[in-house]
Amino acid sequence: MAVRIFLHAWRMIFSNFGAVVKLSMPIILVILVAIVAFAGFLRSNQLMAVDVRPQAIGIIFLLVIAYLLAFVWTAVAWHRYVLLAEYPNAILPPFRGGRILSYIGYAVLLGLIMSIVGALGMAMIYGVSSVLGTDVIAFILGVVFVGFLIIASFRLGIVLPAAAIGEPLAMGAAWDATRPLVKTLIGLLGLLILFGFALGIATAVAEALSPVFGMVVNLLLTWLQSILNLSILTTLYGVAVQGRDID
């Protein structure tokens, strides 16, 4: 089941690649602006010996905010495209302010829950390590706990596509709906870890060839991984809540 969900998420992307690009246009525009901005900074440093770090910090902050907004915009549009067959008719996907605000609200709530649980769990692991006087057990418990947090974030994360399509889902309901998928999510986590390693190697090779090329590759791979994660969440929502079958 884990492999089927993983492959289904990829098929969603590449069988609808034109729609993916169109729906991702907010992210792509921010990436293009970032490339132009940082290329300009490098040129200023190399040709004019001008220290542009103060300006760069401000630009980076604005780009991070812009990227986050563009990501949520794209996420809402992608969820709605898959679940509601809402295809964009313009260059940019529809800007659904209400759904975007709802999505942000649920994302912040999910982040707070994960942060609190994570802090409490790591504190307990540290306490166990202190009592037993060994770091090995703490390391093992830490790895297992991080895995639990990632799986929990996927289980609760289906509230996000629900918010995107205007059918709010309570955290408790999301947790109950994904209970039959726990084993599947463990396998899915393993696949995502392997995929993450592959992306890391590709980025390292690109950066070794050229800093600018490495930045471009890193941004593109980050975009691809983001769309993959959104596709997985959408698939999990369809399976767990809507009872859809995976092709």
C-alpha cells in the first residue's frame, strides 16, 4: 500500500504535469525572482566588491514570506484540482483567500501541536538518558520518536486538503480516519527518507559544479518534493476520508 501511494503521488504529478506547472506558477515566479536577485548579489560582490549582505538579509526575508504565501496558494489550488477537478483558466491559479486563510490556520495549529508534542517527547527522552546514563538508548528513542512525529504529521495533515476544499476536518477525526493506515505510513516514511537521500546527493553534485547552478537545482528539487508531499496528503485524504481507491 505504501508503494502504491508513493507511485500514485508521482503519477498524479507527471500525468498532470501541465496543470502542476500552471498551479505552481506562484512558486515558480518567486523562484525566478530569487534566482535573479541572488545572481545580482553575486555579480555585485565579484565585479564591484560591494558588500551586499545587509540588503541580502532583507531580500531573503521578503522572499521567504513570498515563498510561504506562494506555497499555500499552490497547495490549495493543487488540492482543489485533484479533489474537485478545479482547473485554472488563467496564468495563475485562482486566489481563494478564504481557503488560503483556513489552510494557514490549520497549518499553524498543526505546527503548534507537533512542536508541543515534540518538546515534551524530547524532554522525556533526555530524562531517560540522564537516568540510565547512556546516549545510545537516547539516540534510538530519538530516532523512533522523530519517526512517530512525521507519521503523526501525515495523519493529522489531512486536515489541510480538507480545509482547501472547504470541508473542515477536526484533528481528532483526522486521527481516527487514518488509524487503518499506520502501517502504510511507516512504509511511506521509509520511501520518503530514501527519496530525500537521493535529492541530497543531486543537490550536492549540482553545488559542486557551480554555486548558482546548485541553488537553481536545490530550488527546483525543493519545489518537486513539495508537490510530492502535497500529492501524498491529497491521496491520504482521498483514501482515508472519501474512501477513494488508488489506481
